[in-house]
Amino acid sequence: MHPNSDPARLSKWALLVSSVLSIVFLAAAAIRENVAAEWKGVQREYKTILLAKSADAVARRRAEAFSIEIRQVTVPALKVVDRCVSCHNGIEDGRMADQSQPHRTHSQELLKWHPVAKFGCTTCHQGQGLALTFNDAKGEEAFWDYPLLPAALTEATCATCHDPRALSRGSAAKLVRGMELFDVKGCASCHKIEGKGGSLGPALDNVGLKTKHQFMRAHLSGSQTTWNWHSEHLRDPGGLVPGTKMPSVGLTAAEREALTVYILSLRKRDLPEAYLANDKIEEKYAKLHPAAPKGEALYAKYCSHCHDTGLYARWSKNFKRFIPAIRNQAFLRLEDDECLAENILEGRPGTEMPGWGPKAGGLREAEIQAIVEYLRGETKFTALPPAPARGSAERGHRLFTMNCAGCHGVGGKNGFAPALANAVFQKAATDAFIAETIRNGRGNTPMPSFGRAGLGQQEIGDLLAYIRSLAQPVRQARSYGRAPERDQVAGSEER
Ligand code: HEC
Ligand code: HEC
Ligand code: HEC
Ligand code: HEC
Ligand code: HEC
Ligand code: HEC
């Protein structure tokens, strides 16, 4: 047998080669950690800058004493151990204002109010505090829940301890802009925050705590961070979440950035009271004594996204249907305040119209009342002529199929126009209201006048009988203080 082909000998060689390789590998790693470590390079460079900037002997001696070592800030109250200062050595040194990162001086205004020793860095910046390479500190690739925020988005963390609107000199201007946009762009018409808002989208109270793994990223290109997700989602919701009901509301890049900052700021953290700024504590107390509600502002925030100005029926591409004109005189003349309030409190379950009462959209009765007053404006409710007696539901059915189902849907459901089978509609609408709507139609909306088209009292009575036969079981009458005399105003009304 040839010695080289001895299997035992071969495996001994293999063992030798592999152990030499792993020793080399370990040695390289050790050198990388100890001699060529990123933070050491940074500190050596910093020391050189420090020496160059030393004007006198005292400064020079101090610079020479700068030792190359890991530095860290520990703040047990915030559960923070941050080694960022191992690289960002010049953060509190005004002389470093002309240097590039990581040596540059920090905004001193901020550090004056938030001393590094008391606040650390990740409290405001996020990122992996213990990391000793910049890449790990960023934590975007690593399995790190809250990676370093880009500097442009850092204001997202201010709201943890502040009421951003109260901050001086607009130091959280972008965040405040995002809060305003949230109201102006009607985001609250579909999203609740602190229990107030619509219900088509998820509540957003703690959306800023969600990690990237909690978002659907199959269609997300570019940076796989939550902030890139939000920015892209605001630009084109359907592009990330196919089939979503969230519309693209037409935002500039700057507006998307401000909204992203606000979205990321939505989070609750339990912090020791001592860390809450006075303005945050005042904000908490202010919430216990809400100001008198303003109808117009509430309408803009919660209703206008869907109803627009409310002066005409709006075609919604997103919902593929008409949204009723609720500030239209033709409507307001026919509907009294109690009825309006009932529609708003309960919404129209099964349609896009959410309920807004305390248990649904979270609006207080006083707020609903303010909205009703705003909708009504100058238009008075006029006493309606009595409705014709209900006739034959069978004849009504035929009339409905011919004249109405094309818009209102077969059986008064799932059409382009209000769902007449809806329980809340059936409860809130009187016969006189329905009859008058059919007879006169509604100006500024696609609802035609069938009186003009030749339908007489009897046909309208037949339609009434049919429409009432559509009624879905009504959840038994919660009363919202409707005036009892209302039905007398409506005349020959029976329910
Ligand atoms: C190993 C050294 C190192 C550590 C540790 C480190 N940084 Fe940096 N940091 C850098 C360098 C280098 C840059 C400049 C990077 C560049 O310009 O690409 C930088 C840039 C930044 C920036 C500028 C914005 C950006 O994304 O480029 C911020 C903010 C920042 N660091 C915060 C932190 C925080 C907070 C920590 C601790 C969690 C930290 N850094 C830890 C080296 C470090
Ligand atoms: C009170 C919150 C807060 C704390 C605490 C804080 N920062 Fe900042 N930092 C900010 C904000 C906001 C900005 C961006 C705006 C600015 O420069 O005023 C910023 C900017 C920076 C930048 C420059 C980023 C750029 O590209 O301009 C670096 C680097 C940085 N911080 C590092 C740190 C480090 C390291 C610590 C801890 C020693 C720290 N910060 C502590 C809020 C904070
Ligand atoms: C961990 C809590 C915490 C965070 C996060 C925080 N601050 Fe503060 N901040 C404080 C406290 C506490 C004070 C002390 C003043 C007080 O009690 O009102 C303060 C004071 C200030 C002041 C001076 C007082 C004033 O109202 O003008 C400014 C400006 C300020 N912070 C801006 C910011 C900005 C901008 C951010 C976000 C980048 C931020 N803070 C993040 C806790 C925080
Ligand atoms: C017509 C209703 C509607 C409007 C208006 C709307 N959204 Fe949405 N939103 C949704 C729906 C539905 C979802 C869930 C599906 C999805 O992610 O697209 C959603 C998802 C979200 C999410 C992700 C929440 C999570 O936990 O995954 C955020 C953040 C968000 N919306 C913010 C906004 C902002 C900001 C605005 C205002 C510019 C807005 N939305 C306007 C319906 C709406
Ligand atoms: C061309 C489409 C169209 C046709 C046809 C049509 N409607 Fe309408 N109808 C509407 C629209 C749109 C509204 C909502 C108007 C608004 O914005 O206030 C409406 C409103 C109504 C309302 C009031 C609903 C509410 O929630 O206040 C009733 C009742 C009604 N229609 C009955 C009928 C009947 C009965 C017929 C057939 C005889 C009919 N409509 C035919 C489009 C139509
Ligand atoms: C997400 C979209 C959406 C939002 C937000 C919304 N609505 Fe509606 N609203 C609708 C739709 C759709 C209908 C028609 C529902 C149906 O009957 O099919 C409707 C119907 C109504 C009606 C009944 C109109 C009629 O003709 O009888 C009233 C009143 C109303 N909304 C008031 C409001 C008020 C007030 C707000 C804000 C507090 C609001 N809505 C917010 C979509 C919305």
C-alpha cells in the first residue's frame, strides 16, 4: 500500500490544515477587535485633532491625556447603556464645530437641556447603544427593533417627554407640521388615536413602536426600515398593501417626511416622571379639561376627507360610490337636528360611514352637537308635508327595480348611493323624509326628482311600502334624546 493513500494519514493532514486556518482566523478577529477596532481608529483621529487644536500648554497636556478606551453613558432610569460617545467624542466640545462626523460638536442648545449623563443618546436617536461599530450602532441590518433614526427624523422621539406644540423656537417644527397634516389631510376619518377617529383603518396609538417585521414589506423596495415603509405607504398605499382602502391623499415629499415623523412619534413609553418636561405634564392636564368644541374644525378633521365640502355629492374613486352631500340645503331642509345627530352617532353600519358616538368614533355628545350646528349653518328644517299612505310593496318592488336599484343597489344594498335597507337609515328617516326626497330629489346630487319624472302620490306610497319592507332588524332603540314631537311634525308617520 502506498503511504500517501493511507486514510488515517490523510485525515491527520486535514485536521492540521483546518486547525491552522481557525487559529489564523481567530488571530485576525482579535487584531480587528483590539488593534484595528473602528472606535479606536476614530479615537486616534480625534486625539490628533485635539492636539492640533490645543492652543496652549494646558490644553496640550489635556489632549495628550486623552486615553484610547471604550466610553459609555449608563442611565438606569431609562434602561440606557450608550457607547456612542466612544466615537462621538467631541459632542460636548465647542471647538469641534468645524469637524466632520463623528467628531463634530452636537447642537449645544439640546445638550444643555438634556445633559448626556442624564439622557444618553438613544433616548432621542434610537440605535443600538452597546455597539462599537457604526453599522451595528445604526442597527438597520441587525435584528434590532429601533434602529438609529436618520437625523432628519430624530424629532419623532421628542413627543415621548414633550408636548411638541409647546416647545420653544420651533425645536420640533417638523413633528408639529406632521400633527397638523394629520388633521388637515383627514387621516382621523379612518384612524383612531386615543379612542377618537374613524374605523376603516387600524388605530394608530402605538404604531411608532411597531418594528419593520410587523409591516407587509413584500413590495417595499429600497431601505427596509419602518420610516421608508411609512413614506412609501403614504405615497402609494396600494403599492405596498394591495387592495387597501387607504387612499393616496397627494402629499409632497416634505409633507410625507413630516407625517412620517409624526407616525413614528406615536408611542407610549413608561418613563419616570422626572423625565417628563413640564409642557408634557400640562398637556396631560389640559386633556382633562377640553376646550369648547368647534364644529368646523371637527368637520375638517373627521368628516371632510370623505364628504369634502359637503355641498355636493362626491364620487369616491376609492370606495366606488357617492358620498352624500351633508351640508346641502336640499338635504338639511328635510332632516331635523335629532335625525342628523342619530346618523352621526351611529353611522351606517355595513357602509364606509363609521359611527362617531362615544363608544364608536369617540366623539363626545357636545362635539356631535357642534358638528350638527356646523352642518346646519343657516338652513332651517322645514315642516314636511305628510307622506302618502304606504301602498303595495309588490308594486313598489317593481318601481324600485326600474327606477332606483341602478344607483341604490338591488334590495337597497351595495349600490353607488345610500343603502336604504340600512338599519340606522330606516330608524332615523321618517316616511315624510323619504317621500319628499323621492318627490323632489336632491339638488347638487345625482338623486333625481321623481315627482317631475311623473311619479304620483300612489307610486310614492308603493315605494315607501317596499323600502320599509327592506328594513334589516333594528338593534333595539337606544335613544339619543330625540324630541317626541318630531313624528307629529312629520305628519302621517307610523313605525
Ligand atoms: C464606531 C464608531 C461609532 C459609534 C459607536 C457610533 N457612531 Fe455615530 N457616527 C459614526 C461615524 C463615523 C459617522 C459618520 C458616518 C457617515 O458620515 O457616513 C456617524 C454618524 C452619526 C450620525 C449622523 C447621521 C447618520 O446617520 O449618518 C448620527 C445621528 C449618529 N452617528 C448617532 C450615533 C448614535 C446615537 C450612536 C450610539 C447608538 C452612534 N452614533 C454610535 C461613528 C460612530
Ligand atoms: C434631546 C434629544 C437628543 C439627545 C439626548 C441627543 N441628541 Fe443628537 N441630535 C438630536 C437632534 C434633534 C438632532 C438633529 C438636529 C440638530 O442637530 O439640532 C441631533 C443631531 C445629532 C448628530 C448630527 C446628525 C447630523 O447628521 O446632523 C449626531 C452625530 C448626534 N446627534 C449624536 C448624538 C449622540 C452621540 C448623543 C449622545 C451623546 C446625542 N446625539 C444625544 C437630539 C438629541
Ligand atoms: C426623555 C425625555 C425627553 C426627551 C426624549 C426630550 N426631552 Fe426635551 N426636555 C426634557 C426635560 C425633562 C426638559 C426640562 C425642561 C422642563 O422640565 O420643562 C426638557 C427641555 C427641553 C427644552 C427647553 C425647554 C423648552 O420648553 O423650550 C427644549 C427646547 C427641548 N427639551 C427640546 C427637545 C427636543 C427637540 C427633543 C427631541 C429631539 C427633546 N427635547 C426630547 C425631556 C426630554
Ligand atoms: C379612507 C380611509 C383611510 C384614510 C383617509 C387614511 N387611512 Fe391610513 N389606513 C387605512 C387602512 C384601511 C389601513 C390598513 C391597510 C394598509 O396598511 O394600507 C391603513 C393603514 C395605515 C397605517 C399603517 C398602520 C399599521 O399599523 O399597519 C398608517 C401609519 C396610516 N394608515 C396612516 C395614515 C395617515 C397618516 C393618513 C392621512 C394622510 C391616513 N392613514 C389616511 C385607511 C385610511
Ligand atoms: C342616478 C342615481 C340615483 C337614482 C336613479 C336614485 N337615487 Fe336616490 N339617491 C341618489 C344619491 C346619490 C343620493 C344621496 C344624495 C345626497 O348626496 O344627499 C340619494 C338619496 C336618496 C335617499 C335619501 C337617503 C339618505 O340617506 O338620506 C332616498 C330615500 C332615495 N335616494 C330614494 C330613491 C328612490 C326611491 C329612487 C327610485 C325611485 C332613487 N332614490 C333613485 C342617487 C339615486
Ligand atoms: C370614511 C368615509 C366617511 C367619513 C369619514 C364620514 N362619512 Fe358620513 N357617510 C359616508 C358614506 C359612504 C355615507 C353614505 C352611507 C350609506 O347610507 O350608504 C355617509 C352618510 C352620512 C350621513 C347620512 C346622509 C344622508 O343622506 O342621510 C351623515 C349625516 C353623515 N354621513 C355625516 C358624517 C359626519 C358628520 C362625519 C364626520 C364626523 C362623517 N359623516 C364622516 C362616509 C363617511
